[in-house]
Amino acid sequence: MVRLELFGMLLVLLGSANLAFAANATSSGYTVGLGTNTTYGNYLINATGWSIYMYTPDKQYSGNSTCYGGCARVWPIFYTSSLVLPPSLKSLNFSTITRTDGSKQLTYLGYPLYYYAGDTKAGDISGQNVGHIWYLMGVSGPIMAPIFQGKPSISTTPPNSTTTVGTISSSNNGGTIGSSRPNTSTSVSHGTTAQTPTGNNSGVVSSLLLYAGIVIVMVLIIVGLWFMLRKKL
């Protein structure tokens, strides 16, 4: 009977440890992820689902932003000191530039990235096509569909420049722009679903395996408790 009790305690401890690991795994997230829209497709979002834009007057791979003063108040800069990315986004496409005021700004495919103050919640894309110069940043470049005049050429190969690539780590520090961008849960707006996709089916498989693991853990705990109660009875 002592052996049964010890075996039960071992199962409970093993199950609890795996449950803690599973809970920690589900709490991790991307510092730059993707949202999706039925009209525009996939576009960049921050860790909490806020849409990310580019500004066409910014010259690609110039290492400079042209949005300051009043422009920067309406279009706050996006920056994160570390990158945690889904498979469909590649770290080599991200860089960090230093603005004239000394602040840091993240770039993607050579374009400085921004938020829009007109977005009131995560998932909003009200900055899309503002003035025909502001656009959502997509995986392959600015999203200028469905109607756009004077689309610039987009290079996916950066030239030699002095910009620095952001640090890649497992931390979850999303870019912030102050009180106008609270840490809210992801929501849906304008037919848009802000999400944390995987870029392929690996995310779905990982989720299924995770849930299966949690179920197994719970079974181990129940069996362990049963062995312990059996001895007492």
C-alpha cells in the first residue's frame, strides 16, 4: 500500500509540473504578429493586436523617417526591442533606425513602422489609405489594394546601410505609444480580426498537441489522487 501511495504522489507531482509547463507555453506570444482582413489580407500587428502602418514619403531602406511633429502625434512610431515572430515573418526583414530625436523605430522591408491615433481599439484599420499615403504593412510590403495610384517599387533585398537589426529573443515586449494604446484584448472591427497566426498549419498542430498534453496531465493527476485515496480507504 505504501508503494501505491508513493506511486500516486509521483503521478500528481508529474502532472502538476506538466500542467505548469503547458500554462506557461500558452501565455507566450509574438511581439510582431499578423492580423487578417477580408479585403486586405494579412497585415502586421503588435503584441496586443494594434495595426501597424507605413508612410509612402519614407524612402525605402533610407534609414530615415520623415514623420515628425504633428505627423508623429497622429502617427506614433512603432518600436520593440526584441522580436518574437510567427513563421511567416522573417527577422532579416526587420531593422531598427534612430530618429533625429534619438528615439528608436522599427522598420520592415526598409519602411519605418507606425501606429494610427485614429484606431480606437485593437483590430481597427481606420488608418488604411489615409491621404493615399498611409497603408497597412503586409508580409510582402505595403498593402495598397484595392485602389492605389502611383504604387512605388518595393525591394525585398536591403542595400548596404547603417541600420541595425533588432535583437531577437523570447521576451514579449510589444511596442507602446502611451495611454492611447492600452494593453487591451484583441477585438474585431471593420471586418478585421486581429490575431496571432502561425503562418502555416504548424500552429494548429501545436495547439492540438498542447491540449492533448493538458488532458493527459489531468488524467495523471486524477489517477494519482485515486491511488492515494485508495490507500486511505
